[in-house]
Amino acid sequence: MIMLAIALAVSAFTATDVRAINEACHAPKGWLVMLRDKSVRLKPPRNADYEKVDCILERLRELSIQRGASPNMGFVGNESPN
């Protein structure tokens, strides 16, 4: 499973932004969530629709550029299975 953790400047995204991105990209609830520390986590399942994941990443990038934030992204659990 791949998880993308995105930490942006505090308040770069809001919970409303996260909901709007999920709706616009037709992503199931829970794929993209805002954490208590105001970071955003994208955790799609292994068989996730590529277009939905790409849509989410593109919208996050666009919003961060609009707001002058530079995202710190980290991929977790991207190991290949044995």
C-alpha cells in the first residue's frame, strides 16, 4: 500500500478544500484526509483508479501554488512485495 503524506505550511489547506478535492475527483471518503496537525494524507488502496489519484495530486499542487505554499511530500509504504 502506498501512502502519501503531504505537509504544507499550516493553514495552506482547509477541511473544506479536502472535501472539495474528494468530490471533484470522485474519490471515496477517506482517501484524502486532513490530520490533526493540519497536514494532509492521501492513502488510496492498491487497486485505486489512477485517474482519481492523479486528479487529487494535481488539485493539491494547484492549490499549493495558488496559496504560495511549497508542499513537503513523502511516500510511505512504497516497498515492492516479496
